[in-house]
Amino acid sequence: KTIFVQETLEAARQQWDHIADTLRPKLPKLAEMMDGSREDVLAYMDFPAAHWVKLHSTNPIERPNGEIKRRTNVVGIFPNEPAIERLVARVSG
């Protein structure tokens, strides 16, 4: 949480590195994963601050994914891949 409340990208990067360095002795794999994903996770901060609230959340992605999952569970078994593609395209589009 302390990373995402920073007001600038540079401050968020510094906090990210501090957290990763704190975790490194006990959780080296997690710290390594953090090192590799910092720029991807903080990419929303390249946009104006007024847009951050909408961009840092994955809700816009999770909603269609949940709808796809719900509808594919109803169908159960698909006869072929084009059938899956048609359903996903219909839900997504």
C-alpha cells in the first residue's frame, strides 16, 4: 500500500525498491519478482495523476473475465475452439 500512495513516479520507485530490499533476506524470490515487475506495475503513473484512480485498478479487466467465466461454466464442454472464440468475442464485444 505504501507504494501506491506516493505522489510521484520517482517516489513510488524508491518505495518499491525499499520494500523489495526489506523482503530480500527472508523472501528472495518475491524480491526478485518485484525487481522484474516494477516498471509494469507502476506504468499507470506515466499518465496524469487525475487518471491514476481508474488506471491502477484491474476492475475493468476483471469484469469481462468474470462474465466470460460465468458463461463458459454454463456451457461446460465446447465442441471445438471456434465455439469458444465465438462466445468470448460475443461477451467481450
